[in-house]
Amino acid sequence: MSLTFNEQCVEAAVGNMQVKISTGKMAKQANGAVVVQSGDTMVLVTAVAAKEAKEGQDFFPLTVNYTEKAYAGGRIPGGFFKREARPADAETLICRLIDRPIRPLFPENFLNDTQIIATVMSAEVDHDPAILAMIGASAALGISDIPFFGPIAGVKVGRVAGKLIANPTAAELEQSDMEIVVAAGRDAIFMVEGESKFVTEEDMLEAIFFAKDAVQGILDAQDELQKKAGVAKRDVPPPQIDEALKAKVKQLAFDRIAQAFKIKSKQERYAEVAQIKADVLEALAADYEGRAKEIKGFLGDLEYERMRNDVLETGIRIDGRDTTTIRPIAIEAGLLPRVHGSTLFSRGETQVMAATTLGTSQDEQRIDNLFQRDTRKRFLLHYNFPPFSVGETSFRLGPGRREIGHGMLAERAIAAILPDHDQFPYTIRIVCETLESNGSSSMASVCGGCLSLMDAGVPVKAPVAGIAMGLIKEGDKVAVLTDILGDEDHLGDMDFKVAGSADGVTALQMDIKIGGVSKEIMAQALKQAKDGRMYILGKMAECLTAPREEMSSYAPRITTIFIKPDRIRDVIGSGGKTIRSITEATGVSIDIEDSGKINIASSDKAACDAAIELIRGLTDEAEEGKLYMGTVKKIMEFGAFVEIMPGTDGLVHISELDETRVKNVTDILKEGDKVLVKCIGVDKQGKIKLSRKAALGQSLEEKD
């Protein structure tokens, strides 16, 4: 008896991709499981939620895992263990792309452990598995019994020759001046992330809403699949609210929280709010024993209500600013004496120390994933967020998803301004250490990172800056906030980070927690972001108007020379013996390209010059008419062999030793003598003819 499957399938086009979603064949014990396919790319996405919430659970424990299996690209993993290990940064970033748009779409009172797992099982470069995984997460939740206010779908947008393309091919992306990923639903955009090459705010807005239109067909397909699956959603009872207790909490705390929110200092404000909570809990302890968690929830609601109402009614924010004012900025460059480039960037209570290090090709990061086998990455930006930056303690193991995501956002923002590698052949690493945080340390990292490059003498194309925008929306009342605080991010409706130069946007990231954000609101946010960015660029120019003309004395100097490609073997030597001897003798780093381009790096100019002389000696060819100071290597009856370059010698015939007749070669030369000779020809076999007679009365200096 054969096993059969009740497989259900739907299809729809999303730009260049024809997407098929199927269920009922794989992973049937998950609450919801779909296979999403486009071309030869297939992603299995499962959704599972615990039957009940853990006792005392007071937050929604959602986990998203995205894994690229090596077999999907016909590969065996590298390394000793030959199996997939910890997620690569690229996989972590995709986990965030999936998590951010779906997280706000679960019922407020649903607190069950929930896990989405996306497994890439087959992959090809023109059908991005990340986009299919985003679609699959929504579809798997949709067909399951897990409560979810979807569907949503993801799409990548590029632009080639002014034409917007949904889900462009790899070749089209190489020609594109933007690459953004958008997650959208029927009426709302939930997430935007990407980079661009100085695209205007108006064009970026057009691309975002182009993406929203592009996903409508796949949303219809998900609805159709959900109907075919026919699985009823779990009941999530609404929270039971004790209105009498809520009123007592408001009576005790509302006015005090209003006063606390007028305290500009974050730590002082937090301390006052903590005292208010403690006082309220103490006042209600006798009558409401064991209900501290419920009381804290009502106090949190009061903070949310108070902050939002103040902004919408008065236009005045927690720290006393209006909606468009940027906090005070202080900048200091060159603060770290042994670092190649550094900047301390402070904006209000957010502070980042950015340090730039210049390296050689040996410092490049090797990338090995489904679509990139042993490729090299020459620019790295690493963002760190230690707990002391917010006055807390925590266990430190390594960068978390948030740190990886914020670092990549800043890296994208700055990558657009880097010089071409041919002009500046360095590996560049920026480390951004968050020293204080109260609102958008990632955008402070963009500003500080850019200035640290300039302090290092990197010839950037233009300065870039970043700013975070927020939104408060209640009905028809709307306030778009420039340079948001941490509280405004937490209690607001949008976190919209925009980075760029004076000419346009280089990176952006947006998370919207509500539906119904209109195109007009987003246009206003982009305009305020540009105004804020221009103000910050002006402040940055007060510190550095251009990259420093001289690099740090501790940075390596890279000198580029060119040799004929067929002489590369002479520099490398058998088994690399020759190049090793040069690096050991001089202490330099040498990088040889197949084209014959050689980069020689050292912070010691004399060492570079010595290495160049050795390489020239190995690769230079004798030129007719040129003078050489050579060494006599061998005496013969008919003449002397003279080494004019390492490994290169020529013959001085006895007739070319002197202007008068020479009877014996040893009358003029002996082995080991230094002698000035002139090249008088090279025959077809490459044999070099030298003359001492033609060089008499001349010197190398005169020739030069």
C-alpha cells in the first residue's frame, strides 16, 4: 500500500519570480508548513506554537530561524566538522528581515512560545531564497491554527536605467542603483531595508509603494491556500481588565508620570518613573496582594498614553524638544593616538566611538555561502552595544542579532562613499563602540564611522550622515518626530532610519508597528529626515571638511607596481620560496594579482623601497642603451659574464672591455668586481650583450 499526500498548491507572480506555495507534503506535524518555490530555489518554512503559554509569561516569545543548507547549492561545508554550524551574518540578517514584519501581527494576548524555521533546500542565484522565506513565514502561519493577522509578503526592488524592477535577477542587481527589501500587506507597509547609490527621497518613496503593489497577487494566493487548508484559528481570549484597579493606578500615577516625563535626563527620568512604580505598588499592596504584574502593566499603559498625548496635543516631546529639533551634537576626531582613524560622535545621550583600521589583502574576510565561494570582502563595519551603554549589566558572549543588523545598516550607508579599490587598495574595517545609548546608536555609527574614515585619510566620495525618525498617530492626529529617543522608539508607531549624503539616500531601515501609514506621512518623514541629515552634515563639516591629506604613521603604506604577467613566476619562485624570502628580508606584505599588479604594504617606506628593488631586480629586463652596475660572476677566455640584475647576466666580450686591445680578460676584471656596463643588444634567444668600453666616462647618475 503506497502512501499518498493531500497536497494543496497556489501560484502567483511577484515581479520577475513566479512563486509556487504548496502544503500537505512535507513536515506535516508542524502547525503549519509550506514549501515555497521559484525557479530552482525551494524553501521549507514551518510554524509551530506551544499549546499554552508558560505560567507567568508576560512577553511574546517569537523565534525566527533561517538556515541555508550547503547541499542546496551542491556544496559540502568547509571546515573541520563538515556540517552547518552557527549562522553566518547573512543568515542572521535574513532572520531579522522575517521577524520584524510578522512580530506586530500576533494578538496582544497571545504569549505562547512560537517558532518559525525556514530551511533553504535548493537554491539558484536569480531566485532569492530570503524573499521566498518571508513569503513562506506568512503562508505557514496563515494555514496553521496559530492566530496571525496576515498575510504579508516580501519583495526585493531594484532600478535599472530608471525603471523599477520587482525581484531583479543577479545581473540586473549589478546594474541597479538601489536594492531594497519591502514587506507589505494589503493596505500597509511593515518593513523596509536596503541600500542605494545616492537615490533621492522621492524616488525611494516611489520604490517602496511600487513594492507594495507588486505583492498583492501573492497575498491573494496565500488567502486561497488558507481556505484550502481549512484550519481554524485558536481562540485567544482578550485580556481581563480590572477597570476599578486600573482607575486606582491612574489616580495614583497619572500626574506624577506627566511630571516625570518632563525630566530631560534619561537616567534621572527612569529613576523617577521607577520610584513612582514602587510607590504605587506599595500603596496597593494590601488590597491587591499578588497582583503586582497587573499593576505594572497598567503603569506601562499610562506611560504609553502620557507620552503620546503630550506630543500630539502640545508638540513638545519628553526632553522638551519640538518635533523637528535635533539634540546637541559634539564631535572629536583623532582621539585615539595609535588608531589609524577615530572619531567620538555624541548626539544628546547617544555616543559612539568609531575606529578605522586600514589593512592589506591579507586582512580581507573570506566569504563562503550558497552563491559566493571563497570570495573576499574588503570593507567591514562591526557595531558593538555593551550593556554599560544603557546603565545595565548582562552576560556578554558575542554580537547578537540586533548588533549584526545595526552594523550592516551602517555598513551599507558608508559603502557607497568608499573609493574604488584600484585607487585605494586597502582593506578597511570600522568598529563602532556604543558608549551611551538613548536613540539610534546605529545612525550615530554612520556619522562617526564616516568621520573616522576621513580622519584616517581615506578619500571618501562624500560625507554621509544618518538620522532616525519616529511617528505618533492616533486617529487623524499625526506627529512625525526627528531624531527620536529610545522611549519614542519603544512607545511610538514607527522607527525609520535614513542615511545618506547631500546628494541622496545610501541606506534605510524602517519598521512600522501600525497599519494605515499613508504615502503622505512617509513623504513627510523622508523630508524631515533629509533636513535633519543636512543639519548633521553641517556639524560634521565643523570637525572635518575633507579627508586628511596624510594617513597615520601607524597605517600601512601600499605602493603599487606593475610587472609583465609572465614574470609573476619569477617573483613567487618555486613553492613560493622567492616571495617568502622577500617578505622575510623586508617585513612587507606583498599581494600579486594575475594581471601583474603588485601591492607592497608596510608602514616603513624604506622596507617598501627595498622590496620594490628586489622585485624589479627579478622582473626587469635588460634595455638596450641602459647603464647597469653589475657584478662579475664568471671569467672566460673570450670575456666575462656580469650579473646586472638578480638572476640576470650578460656577456662582456673581450673586445668590449676597454678602448684599447685587451690580451687577457683578467688584466681588466676578476670575479666579484663591481663594474659599470652598458647594454648594447639582446639577441633573439634573449642573450644580453654588454660593454664596459661603451660605459667608460659615464655614471648611473648622469644617465638618470
